[in-house]
Amino acid sequence: MDLTFSDSEAAFRDELRAWFEINDPGTMPTGDDAAYAWRRDWQRRLAEGGWAGVHWPREYGGRNATMTESAIFFEELGRARAPLPANVLGLLLAGPTIMTYGTDEQKERYLSPILTADEIWCQGFSEPDAGSDLAALKTKAVKDGDDWVITGQKVWTSGAQYSKWCMLVARTDLDVPKHKGLTYFLMDMEQEGVQIRPLVQITGEPEFNELFIEGARVPDENVLGGVGNGWRVALTTLMNERSGLAFFLQVRLRQLLDELIEEAAERGLLDDPVVADRIGYLHMKAEILRLTAYRGLTTIEKYGTPGPEGSLTKWMWSETNQELAQFAADLLGADALTTGNRWAYELLRSRGNTIEGGTTEILKNIVAERVLGLPRLKGAAA
Amino acid sequence: MNFDFTEDQQEIKKTARDLLSSRSSLAKVREAAEGKAYDPALWSELVELGWPGIAIAEEHGGQGLGAVELAILSEELGYALAASPFLATVTAAEAIGIAGTPEQQAQWLPLLASGEATGTIGSAGGLVPDADAAAVIVLIGEDGVARVLARAEAEVTPVDSIDPTRRAARVYAPPTHGEALGGDSAAAIDRATVVVAAELVGVAQRALEMTLAYVKDRRQFDTPVGAYQAVSHKCAQMLKDTEGARSATYFAAWAADAEPDRLPEAASLAKAAASDGGRDVTASAIQAHGGIGFTWEADVHWLYKRAQVDAALLGGSGTHRARLARLLAARLQPAAA
């Protein structure tokens, strides 16, 4: 057991820190579009420095980083108070999925613009009637000459308004059981058949959208991984979703907690035993998250497959982030309930944490079934 | 970065698991609990294996291994719910080993390493494990300073704690008796605390496994009860609590030797997490077993009882959360500290 970074990991971190010293991302501008443009520009700078896709192989412009180095990248990104790159879905989901299933032509065409944020990607999986039960999706793709014609509706599509491409899963065969008959498409968002309607969330911001797809056309060459193989390809995308980001999130949680403790100190509240107890509790949970994320990393690096820790960190983070925001409201009173206050924002935004990227209930199903080996209830799925 | 045991450490864990599954089966634990007597053969065997001295320096007759190896054994003895003075003895040895004067170390460590004598550590006013038979008692005063006492220097009153798998006593000693540890009492207590946290992790792990076996087997409405989400989600929570306590405890065991500056925080983190986790997981185990879990006949209650007493030993989670808050405040405001 050695919880210090190896020489090469430390060197990676130091080089990255030195780069962040010179390359300050600056302050996020107000307004959704301006903020997005700023994050896009930030990714271009990361790409120029060779830091945009550290976990990508060198041949695609990455650094071939180990899992630990990738974790270090996200920790340092958080520590530098830099934003996630604009094309985070492209970097973490679309890119690796194309590397796994793409033809040489597809890799050549799509990977480089993902890295440079020249082409932004969004994820067209969820539908109004297919949330946790993804395989129940109804969007249809019908062959028409060399094209597929897509009809249906997608929802919770983050960043659709800025996206050039969509990772779209649609049903291409209605006569087979629901997990079969799905196909994964790379769909051009810039066409008449795709209409985007922003969905305003409880914070008042439109982070995600509904997609109305009516006769959108996708050429045959934009099928990824073969017709009828969409479930497997989609699982690859989903499996990529939770690694790496956990480290960015745990650092952000840590920063929020430290800032809250400072606020408590300024108000002279640290000696209050109730406040101290709560701070001790949140610190414990934040540390457990950090340490469990590192244990999970070791398990993957050493044994090649994720251990139980991997299923727990998203659950731990989302729960703790909500508890932290709720404690801020208790601690700061009226301030934390006033619109415009950052803690008021956290109080609202954190409610999404236990839903986005897999609800806590689904995570518990996954843990129960795949980690603990408990039997599945008829009709329920993990 | 390698947050996993070495091959040698894994071997220790496996050996302990295998050996204890027969030598300290739940039937034997029950026998010890109901007969209010430890199995002397078990203790002799642990002594023969050199386990009490695993982390005691070689110059004092121990094996000279570290806090991680000790935590591994403690976890496994907790998993087996072993009825023995192991925890009490090794925690006393940890305290004397890190903070005892050369005389204190020379006097007690060889006896503890060889198993000729047992020891214990505990708080004045708290339940002190195995104090009635201990040759040496490390007694923590209200001021946080620990004294080393030969048993004759203390008033030891055995009590029946709720955990009959381990003997307990109240200990009192007049202020003039015994001799303060030569070094930092806090460091001594922290090292002992990590060992208790490790035992709690083992107890929680056992409670989880027993529960999983039960809910896969027990059927109601023609379905294994473990298929119901009210039950399966509780089991998922038990895993989360156990693994969280494990992360914190392994970190603390590593820090104890590798980065002792971080031990105060790490030890409190581990004990807070393991106390909460141990109590919650064993309580859930009783609940998930339903009516049978509330009977004397089922074994889950031994785990709950051990977890409750361990959770209070060397400070409960509330005490350690308060300490974490103090440490954090001092770190964020160095001028005010």
C-alpha cells in the first residue's frame, strides 16, 4: 500500500500545474451563450497545450495517460478552478466509443474535431418513455436508399443547442426483443429534421433540451458499430461516463466545503458544537469519497475490472453534495435562500445530482445485482 | 499510487481468514459468550503465530511489521468476532510502542509480544476491554494524557457489557498511581484507535455477508426477499457504509507509519466512519433478518453488540467529528489556531 504518487505521476501533475499557472482560464462570463463560448475557448487552449484528451491514445492526439494520470488531470482541473471543457461529452463519451467501434474513416473524420472543440457532441439516448429503462426507446430509423430516416423524440440532451453531432440510439428492427434491434448513429444536428427546445431546470437555466426529430436523415456510413448492435455500443458509452469525472467532482465538493467552513468562521460559528459536528461529518464524507475513488482506481489499474468502489462514488458524491448545500442553508439562513447567492444556487442545482447520469435508485439496483449478487425482481432492471 | 495490499499483506489476510473460520467459528463464539470464558486454545494459537506482536519492534520480541498488517489482523478477528484479548493487547502495545519511555517499552512490550501477558487501553470512565486479566493498563485520563499502570495499581471492576463476546471492566486509578507515557499520548491513542476501526470494518463486512446469504435464501410471496428493493437497497447501503469505513481505515493504517503527520486527522476519520458504519450495518443486518434477527438463537446480534461497544471505545463518532472540525478550523485559519 502506497498512497503517494509515483515519480512519473508526480511529474505529470507538476507539468500540468505549471501549465495551469501560465494558462489561467479567467472568470466565467455571465449569460449561458457567453459562458459556453468561454468553455469552448478553454478547451481549444487545453488542446493546443496537449491537455484536452489526456486519456486518449497518442495516435488520436492524446497523452496515453494512465487511469491515475487521468484522475490527476481532473483533480488539477478542479483545483485550478477551471471549467470542464465545453465538449466534455465528446471527450469522455463519443471519442472513446468511436475509438472502440468506429471504422478507420470514422476515426479519421470525427476524433480530431472533438479534441479541438471544433465540433461539439451531445448524447441522444433518453426519451420521454425511456429513462432508466433505456432499451424501451421508441425513436425509429427506417432505411431509405443509402440513408436512414429518423423519427422520434429525445430528452435531457445537454448542450444540444451548441452541438454539431449527436450520439443517437434508435430502433431499426421492430420485430426483435427490445435490447436487440437498436442501432447507434452519428447524427448531424444541423438539419431541418432536428428541432431543439430548451428545457428550463429548477435553477432557471436551460442546461438541457428536448429534441424533436422528424424525418432527419443519417447516411449509412454514420452507423457506428453495425446495424442492430446499438445496445452494446451504447453500453460502451455509458461505461465511460463515470470514470475520471469523479475526481473533478470530489475536488469541487472539497472546495465548496472549505469555502463554507470559511464562511462559518467569518460568522464566528465554528465554536458552535452543532456546527462543528456537521462540519466534521461533511469532512468525513468528502474524505471517504476521495479515498474510495482512489481505491477504485487502484482496483481497475491492478485487476482490469472495476471493484465495488466504482459503483459507489457517484452515489457518495451526489448525496454529500446535497447534504452540503442543505447545511449551507441551515448555516447561512436568509442569504442562502436569496436568488443570486451561490449557496442558493447549490441548494437547487444539487437536487439534480442524484438524478443525472443514473439515479441513485438505479445505482442501488446495480450495486445490489452486480456487486452483491442479489436476485432481480421480475420486470426490474439494473 | 497503490491503494491495495501487497502480496505479503494479502497472504496475511487470507491466512487469518482461513484459520479463524474454523478456530473461531460462530459456534465457538457463542460458546465463549454464553460460557463467559475465552477459549484458551484460540489465544495460544494466536500467540504461537506471533500475532499479538505483529507490529511490535523486533528488538522487543515482535515481528516488526506495521500498522497496515496489524489492521489486517484486527479486521479479520473482527470478521470472525473472535472472543480473545487480542484487540486489548495489541492496542496497549501500539500505545506503548509509539509513546512509551524506553523503560516502559522494555518492561511491557516483550511480555505482550510473546503473549506471556495481556494488556489493554481505555478511558477512565469508559468500558475498558479485558482489563480484569491485563498485566498492563494504559489509562487515558480526562485531560487526554495516558498513564501506564500495572494492574495492581488500578481498581478494576469487571462489568457485563452488552457484548458478551468480550470481557469489559471499569478502571479507576488514583492520580498518583502509574506513570505517564513518555511521548505524545495523542499519537498513542490514535494508533490504537485505528486498530479498533479495523475491527469494526471486519464486523460490518461479516454482517453484510450474513445478511446477503440470508436474503438470498429466505423467500416470501414466492420470491427471495433480497429481490425486493426495500431489502436490496438496504443491502446496497450496507455495502456503501462498509466500504466507506474501509477506505478511511486503510488510509489511517497507511498514514500511521508512512505519514504520521496526517494520523490525527486520519485516525479520527477512520473511527468516525467505522463507528457509524459498524453500528448502522449491524443494525441493518438485524432488520434484514426480520424476526429471526431479533432472536438470541441467530448470530447477528453478536455483531451488533460488538459494534456498539467498539463504536464507543476510544471515542465515538461524535467525539471524532468534533476533533475533525477542530483540525480543519486550525488548518484553514492558522493564525487563529
